[in-house]
Amino acid sequence: MDQKQREEMTKEFDGYLAKRSGSNTLRERNQAKLAKHCLENAETKAFREGVKAKTNIDPLTDSEKFPVMKEGFSWRKFKDQVLREADSGTMYPLFLVAGVLQNVIGMYNLAKPSYQDWVTVTPTNLTDTPVAPLHGLSFPREVGEQMPYPVSQTAALSLKFHARKYGTMLEMTKELLDDDQTGQFKMLSGQLGDYLQLVTEVLVYARLQSVNANASYSGFVPGISETKPSGESNWPYTLASAPFVGGGYNDPGAAALSVAAIEAAMIAAMQQKNLLGVLMAVNPNRIIIGPKYHFDLAVILNSAYYPAGAQSAGTTGGAFSINPLKGIADATVSRFLFDNNGAIATSSKAWYVVDDSKPWFQLVVRTPVSVEQETPTSGQSFERDVVRFKCSTRMIADHVDPRFVIRGSDGSV
């Protein structure tokens, strides 16, 4: 290998690393937003300030005075040694909630759901968050000497995202809480955070696909897109025969994942038009698939030579020709991608091509994690000597502008 070849290979590899780094920017930004919002949403912030005012301890950030995450932490010792007897009756339940909240938030932020690769996370303290996707201005024109400039027209949609609540109940015996030396309490409560991320993942992919309103996973029915504008006939996907208002379509017709199908999807994406009929800057750079196509897509995107094989004269590719799809897109694989029958299966044949640089699909988060404890002196807690917590999240995910996604297949092919 000569010096020139080494330089070319180094340049190619550096470009690949830069591209990978850029593709992770959205994920890192989403993770940072959620981590910050977990501590600073309205409810959690009020809870932290209330406890700190009474004890001078921030129960979620003061790891020295409240070391609930450290190995060997004992709730019994904490109650006896830190909380004064006069305060233990009122403050102990608050710190117990704080301990569960720490575990849940920790696992919630450690989870690595695939949706963070391409969804835009928007923290909010509103129940109804207005979203107004602007479809751009009318195109500039030539202005003659002493002639007035034409006034640009605007076209926009008015949407509102209503945060919904999703949650579950955690129950354990008081004996486990007081005497746990195996970390079971920490593991069980932390698992709630992992599940809250899975609920979000399922919601995101159900709304992305929006094929079957009865689609469900383990009893959870997330529903389909609810942001359809009154002027659109089809939403969120439409065929070339029934384009969006202004022009463009995002459903070329269901096709199995292949080189030709990916190329057709990317070409369709770059021909999208906004409400005013102006071509949009849609740059498809990510392909979303389920486990079924994991290795097929890896071959397509990483082969040095054209993976479609020999082609006839006049068509793209041929024997030993370069692979034009190499490095052109990143892949996101989710085991929660629904099929066209509304079921989550590893055999789902659905796939999508998206532009992850635009905020066309939003996850609006009102409260990432919330924990409440049932009053210990009443209800089942009193009758059965159990400790019960409600754990919930308030958020919603949906399309803002589906012109930035091309549906290769809804899973029917």
C-alpha cells in the first residue's frame, strides 16, 4: 500500500468517524434534555425544594447526606441515624419516595432506547404544548428597478400536543424494605425506569407507523397519529396518486427492503414539496428497521461493491462496481417496530427512511418520571404491611410533518 492509498483510506475513515459522531449528536442532545428535565420538571422541582427546606438535604442530588445509591445503604439505619425521632414519622415517607425516584430516574437515563437516534425530544411544563410547523416562505423573485419587493407568503400548521399519563404500581413488603441486603429493592424500583423508557419506545413506533389503531404490546394500546390537518386527505402517509397539499408523497408503495427500494425511497424524499409547492430540504440519512432486516441492511450499507449484483446496461451498478449506498445512511434497529397487523414481532418487515436532522417527529415530555407512595397508615399498605408506589410518566409522541419520512413498507411486504 503506497502513501497515497494510506492517505485516502485515512481520509475516508476520518469522514466515517465524523459522520458517526454527527449522527450521535441528536441522541446525546435528547439524553441531556431528558436527564435535566427529570430533575427540573415542575413536580420534581417542588418536591426537592420542599424536602430541602425541612432537612437541608436535596434528596435527589445530595449523595453524601442521602447515599441511597451506594452499596450497603440501609433504610433502617438511615431512619435511626439521620432522621430525628420527631421527624421520622413525616420525613421518612418523603425520603422513601425520593429513594425510589432516584432509582427510577437512574435507570430511565441509563436506558438506551433507539428512538433517541431520530426523534426530537421537547421538554415542557405545559399539559397542552402548541407546535406550529412552518412550511416556509414563498420563493424569492427578481425585483425590477424601483419596483416593490413581493411580500412573502407563509404557510403553517397549528398543532397541539396533549401530554398523556402512562404508569404502573410497584408493591413490596415492609420486611423486604427494612431487611434487604441483596439489592432487590433497588433493582425492582430501578426497573420501573427502564420500563418507562420502553413504554415511550412502543408509543413512538406505533405513532410512526400509524397503521392499526388497535396495535398493542403487552396490554398497552398506544394509538395512531392524531395530528392530521383538516386540509390533508391522507395522514401521515400518502401515495404519489394522492400527494400532500403542495406536492410530494411519502409512500412509494410497499416493497421489501432492497437496494432498489432504498434508492427509490431516497429519491422520493428529495422530491418533497411544502404547502406552497416549494421543494423542501429533505436529506434522508437514516433507515429504521426491525431485527428481521438487521444483517441485510448491514450488508447493503457497508459492502464495498454494489450489493445488488450485476445489472443490465444503462442501470445503476454492475459487476464489481462501487456501492453508492456505502456510508450514505445510518441504521436504527428496534425490536418494537410494529407490523401491518398491529403486532410487535421480530419478523416485522416494516422499514422507513428518515431525515433525522429535522424536528419532524416530536416526543413532548411533561413529566419524565413521577413517583407517589400510598399513605402507609391506610388502604392496602396498612392492611397487608406492604409499601406501594405509583410510578408514571406524562408525555406524547407524534408526527409534526411526515414529509421527512418515507415508508418503504408498512410490514405487509
